[in-house]
Amino acid sequence: MTDQLPSPTPATTLETEPFWEAAADGRFVLPRCNACDEVIWYPRLFCPSCGSNDVSWFEASGNGTVYSFTVVERGQGGWREHSPYVLAYIELAEGPRMLTNVIDVDPDTVAIDMPVTVRFDAGKDGGNIVRFGPAS
Ligand SMILES: [Zn+2]
């Protein structure tokens, strides 16, 4: 549980580049539709709610709660030695749900609705991986 989970540096696309660039600086940003205020996840160049392409990024709170999770007892490949670990959907304070890991926690203590905050794990070849840990 104290070991860092595998953290391959993410490949970016035109749609995800602002997210990963901010994460590399230790900032958590989300895209939002300027036409209808929908906060969008995963990153897209248009709003899935109203279809507008007037989308811009903003600094999000980094706060959320555990919406759903599983404890992976026997991970595959490079994840095996880090098992057990927590794979979770985090419901962000801004609305969307993000699939990620909950870290810095005993997996047996993770619970639905547990408050969490964003964590940045150093990527293997630069940048940061975005994960969540218990809110203090
Ligand atoms: Zn919209």
C-alpha cells in the first residue's frame, strides 16, 4: 500500500493534452461547456450535453467522494506486486465521475461516499498520474 502503483506516462491527444499538462504542474483541471455549464468528463472538444464546441478548462476543486469501487486482490502484469489496490469511480465535486485509483489508504477501509482529494503520482517518464486519496 505504500508502494506507488504502476504509473506509465500517459499518451496525450488533442482532447486530453490540457488535462495532462496541468497535472504535470500539480493542477487538476476539467473541461466545462460555456454554453450550458456542463462539466465534461472524459475530455472532449464538444459538449456531450448540448453539442456546443465552446468548451474551456477551469481549475477544479480536486474534491470528490467514492461513488463505487473494487479492491483488486490479484492485479495483472506489473500490477500484481502492488495488489491489493483500489480501482474506483470518484464522483467529483463538480459532477462527473472519474475512473481512477484510491491510494494512500488501507484498501479495507475504503467505503462508498468516502471523501477523497486529488493526488499526483509521478509518471514513469515524466508528468503526473491523477489519483485520489482520503481527504484529511
Ligand atoms: Zn453544453
